[in-house]
Amino acid sequence: MRAVLRWVLAFVVLIGTAVAGTASGGVATAAESGSAEPDRAESGIKDRLLAIDGMELVAEKPVDGYRFFVLTYEQPVDHRRPWRGTFEQRISVLHKSVDRPTVFYTSGYGLNPNPSRSEPTRIADANQVSMEYRFFTPSRPEPADWSKLDIWQAASDQHRIHAALDGIYDQNWISTGGSKGGMTATYYRRFYPRDMDGTVAYVAPNNTNIYNDRAYDRFFATVSTRECRDRLEGVQRQALRQRGELVARYEEMAQKEGYSFELYGSADRAFEVVVLDLVWAFFQYQDEADCGQAPGANASVDELYTYLDQVSGFAFYTDQGMTPYTPYYYQAATELGFPTVRTPHLRGLLRYPDVNHPRNAVPDEIDLPYFDWYAMRDIDRWVRGRSSQMLFVNGENDPWGAEPFRVGRHTDDTHVFVAPGANHGANIAQLRDADRVTATEAVLRWADVADERPASGRAAASSAAGLPQALAPYDASLDRPMVERTPTRLP
């Protein structure tokens, strides 16, 4: 029945197009890279993709065992009023076989134009479709109507891409993403719950109340050890007391590199945000063992500057560093929310109340509507009460996990796991053995490939005597972390 429904949907979406059956030039095929010779459907995959109305080829790049395409797909600026203009949205397709399941990945930001695999893609030995989030360049309408940047419009982008490709990739689909990508995968599932057979959301924050950030205060009061927390807070105090020399050095660097500070208004204001973000940035991407590298009480200005640059990163807080992330800050100020943390240890040292707010990172020429209080609460209620076939993976030491998604008793096959000691790079491989078994089995089951594991592997997993393995072997050239490091305080 599922295949029939998908065929009907694909016919509606692709009606009027012709599907060609021959391959056209480009990169090495599976046969040329040493794999089995592809059948007619595999060799004609480029023509099938380009037969989709609105699909254009940007590039085809070589990769062993796959074919990889970077494409653009024509999307409505407003899915509610599709006649009011379109824009080109970048996607990529890592193609293995039309007989394999497909993972729908997004980072929630830009598109990586090079071949890569997410963890669920490797586990299920699947195809992967990746999407660039709307309004991240070059997937931005011109002129940009920022009122059309919201979670429903972005979910509708994914829904439309899925509908266009489901006639080619008609096996099971799983959506995934890390951090903002995990949030995106969750929102997509909420608005279009029948599109996917499963969802794996990595380190996805759940900010339901922007005026109640006690969960984050509790996190920073208990994470790691008191010694580590005190050392990092000491660096913040020292930096603010040495503000004059450090800001002068910051301005010198900016002038040399051609950086500006129009968004924050001055290097001094930007410097204050650099310092405020230090502790968050450390726990987001550093390990507890790295705490000893923080400068001590007698640190020099050179040591403080170097450490702040290493952990927070001075360049990001310039206009040139922040402008590429304007779409995120716009959404944080209008729907997603943005956690704040109390800093009583910095009392008397701060000059700019509320400087660390997303509205300060949005250019003045972009109008910010009132914050939508309903958006995140609606997502939270749906996940708690109605979600199914969903998996949330969080890191124990990740600040973004302080307010996680939770599930209630009426959910179906939905799980929340925490990787011990992990930061914002937490994944299934870092889970405790029992949780890793459950998570891996869920991915294989949702992808409908659980029977492909050797019988000995299934027995080991069911008895907890061993761990289930991914169906595809690790490939260092393809397999990337679920969350690539983004600048500080971006999910």
C-alpha cells in the first residue's frame, strides 16, 4: 500500500514530465569505481532527477560507490500563495540505489556542496538527500521577504522536495539533522507527520519560554566540576578587567582584516559578547579535560586574548562573521527563542544590558515582527503527546541540552537518550550500550532494513551481548560529525 500511495503522489507531482532512461556524462559510475555494474535505473538517475519540474543541475562530483549531485529546486517564496514568486533552493543527492532507503538531512543552515554521510545514512546504508535551509545564501529570494522565513515555510520546503523525489526513491525515508538541523527535522515531522517513516534529531534544543531560562542556569551551576566552572568564570572576570587592552587588540585585528562592527555598534560591545559566550562555548565544543588549559589567575593579556579567540572566536562577532547567519538570528528573535544565562559573578563588570540578544545580530533594515509565543509551545506539546518513530540524542555536557525535548506516555516508539560526558557533538555511537542498541535498532527498523543484518548480529543485539553495527562500513572521506562546528552560541 505504501508503494502504491507513493506512486500516486509522485504521479501527481511529476505529471507532464518524462523520465529518461540513459545516463549522461560526468563522473565515475559505480562500475568505474570497482562496484557492480549499475542497472538501467541506476545509470539513468541523473536524467530521472532532472526530469522533475523545477530541478536543475549545479554540479556532479565523483565519489566511490555513489553518484553525487548538487541541484537547485524551484520553491515558492510563500507556500500559502505559491503564485507570488519563487526562489532556487539548493539540495544535494548522494545516490546509492533506488532500492535503498533514503535519509533526508539538513543542517538547518547552508548546504555542504561536497559528498558526506550522516550517521543514519551509514547505519541504514541509504541514499541521502540534503537541503539548504531557506534564506541562507544562495537559497534566498530576491528581494527577500523576511516575513516568509518561519518554521512552517521551511517544513513545507522539505515536504515539497520529498514529494518530488519520492517517486524515484520509493523505499522508506528517515529525516535527520543535528542542532538547528535536529530542530528542523522535528518541526518538519510535526507539520508533515506522514512524510517520514522515522526521525533522528541530534542535540536539538527546545526553547519553549524565552523568559524562563532557569534550566540553563541550573545546567551551568552543576556541569563538570566546581574547579572547572570557577576557572572559566575567572577567565571572564580577568578579561573584563583587562577590557581596554583586549579591545584595542580586537580593533587592531579588525582593521587589519577589514572587519567592521555595525551590528553590535562597536568593538567594545562585541567584545562583551565574546566574553559572555566563553563558558557556553567551552562546554558546547570542548571536553572537560580541556578545562586545565584555561588561563590561570595571573594570566597575561596575550594569554587571555589567545584563549578567548580559541574558544569564542573574535572574528565571528564582527559583521563579516555574523551576517551569514542572519536567517538564524531572525528566527531566534521571532520564533525559536534564545537562551540567556545569569552572570552574578560578572556584576559590576558589564556595560551593555541585553547586548547578547539575537535582535542585535539582525541588520536594522530587516523588520522584526513580534515574537511568536505559540510556535515552540506547539512543537513541544506535539512531541510530548503525539510524536511517533522519533529519536532524540543529546549530550550530557552540552548547554543546548539543558532544555531538551521530552516524550509522554501517549507517544509511539519515540525515545530520548543522553550520551554520557558528550558535548554538542553527541551521536548514537556515544550512547551507553543498551541505548545504542535501542537507537540503532530503531533506525534500521524505520528504514525497513533490519533483516539485512547477519543473523548473528541480530541475536547479539537482542541479548545485549553485543552491539548492532551500521550496514555501511566507516568511510573517513564521507562520514562527518552530525554537527559541524558552528560559531559560538549557534545551535
